[in-house]
Amino acid sequence: MLFRSQRLGIDVPVTVQPRDMADVRAFAREFGLPCIVKPRAGHAWRQRLRGQKLLVPANDRELEAAMDLVGDPSAVVLQELVPGPETQLVVGAVWAADQGGVRHVLTARKIRQFPRQFGSGSMVRTESLPDVRAASAQIVEQLDYRGL
């Protein structure tokens, strides 16, 4: 869905699926570090990453070490790191009916997440966020998505 969003012109962090170390190094040169290195199949990597969901190398040495740990560059996704506090993370949960059309949008703000910085919301507060509501509904409609 991320790449479909990019094709539609939706503002998302720069994300690439490298084929090899040359692609990894090119990403670091073009978009800078720190960046996010996350497995394409997270469930298969939990033990290798020692319980972490992803890696955040801050320099070239750490990027090389992260890729040594990962092994196969084509098994990861590299993503631009968007800085900011957890409380700036907002959610638009959309229900789109099978027959089409957005039926409901719930908006919320993350207060805390686990693991810290890159986890799932462990404390989330519902909040009226009209811009998030409108953007979330528009994205779901543009992607012709059905479900929650």
C-alpha cells in the first residue's frame, strides 16, 4: 500500500527496497542517516533483531553493522526517518464498506508506544483531528480500499 500511496502523490517517508549493498549505500548518500532499516517479513526477524522491530543506524559504520546483522539487503526496507516526538504521531482508522465508500473514521494521537520510538500504541487518546480524518478518508478512497 505504501508504494501505491507514493504513486498517488501521497506524502509518505522515502522508502526503498534495496537489491544489494550498492542500493543501501546509495540510499544513505541521497537521503542521509539516520534512517530506518526494517525487515520485509518482521515476524521472521524477531530473534535475529533481538526483539527489536527495526534498526536505526546513525552513521555509515552503524549502517554496515546493521546490514551485516540482516545479511541479505533485499530482505529489508530502507525508510527515511521523520523526526519528532511520539505525541506527534496521529492515526486515522478508516472503515470502508465492501460496497464502497467510507463509513467511519476514528482519529487518535499516540501518547506512548512500545517499544519506545517505533512501537505500537500502548496509550492512545481519541481526539478530533479534522485534517487527519479528511486525509485518511481521501487516501482510502483513492486506493479503492475495502475494510478497516
